[in-house]
Amino acid sequence: MFSEHPPPARFLGRSMTGHLIVTDEDATRVITLRRPDKKNAITQQMYRGMSDAIDTAQNNPAIRCIVIAGGSGAFTAGNDLEDFLKDGTSNTDAPRASNAVKFLYSLAHNTKPIIAAVDGIAIGIGTTMLFHCDYVLASTTTTFSTPFIHLGLVPEGASSCWRRARWDISEHLRCW
């Protein structure tokens, strides 16, 4: 959605870390997932980059809102399970918070409006992160999926609490 057009002349900054593009356009920080070969499945490095982008926006008065977007046809396929398995088989016994947990913490403690621009699939965390957003724009081809139920798991990111406490998704979901 955002990468199809060149950034405007008032473009303030751009950084790319692996499969994540972070741009500042006027008063908006845009976080774009760019891993089309894996349908934007999120790695630990991508979680860290998104956390950093959200956290650094908090103390930047020039940034007034945050947009999270994926590529055409795939917002995100959710967690990259191969990457998570690799991270989970570390040889250290020291407790460590994963970058996914840090990302959820950043979302929950964010003070600026977050808008999600969703096109195509939004699976797992791709759906549950939307409950932390203030506004969700979804294309008519968007498919939301939470496979946790079929696996006998509890949804992550406090999403089972947020839905009831914050809003009814049907009232805040807009299609373009």
C-alpha cells in the first residue's frame, strides 16, 4: 500500500532493518512489513524493529500517529515458527523476554494513535495485534484467522481481554 508510491518531499526519515521498513512522513511513522516470500511472517528481529519504532515515537513530538501495514495480499501470516523454534532452542538457561513480548509491551504502553492498514491475510498475531490498534482499515480481500482455538491454545497479546474491554471490532473495522 505505502511502498507503491514514492515518499513525499516532506519525508523526514527512513530506515530498513531486514524485512521491516520504517518511514517518517509528516507527523506519521509508518511501519511496513516487507517479507513477501514468507507472507510477512514475523521474526524476532522484525518484532524488535517494530518495538523500537513504536518506542522511539513516544518521545518524538513530531510523530503524532503510527501506521502499521503489510504488503499487498498479506498483512502478516503471523509468527515465523521456524524462527521461534530456533530462538527457543538456545543453549542458555538464563530467562529472557522474547522480542515478541517486547513488541506487545510496546503496543500496550503506546500513547499515540495506531492505525493498521490490513490487506490480505492477517493470521494469529496479525489479527490479535489489531485489538491494540485505535483504528483498523481492512481491504475487502482481508481474511482474519486465529488458529489458536483449533490448536487448543489461548490467544496471545491479551487479545481475549482487549476485545471485550476496548471495543467491538465490527464498530471500528472499516473496509476500503
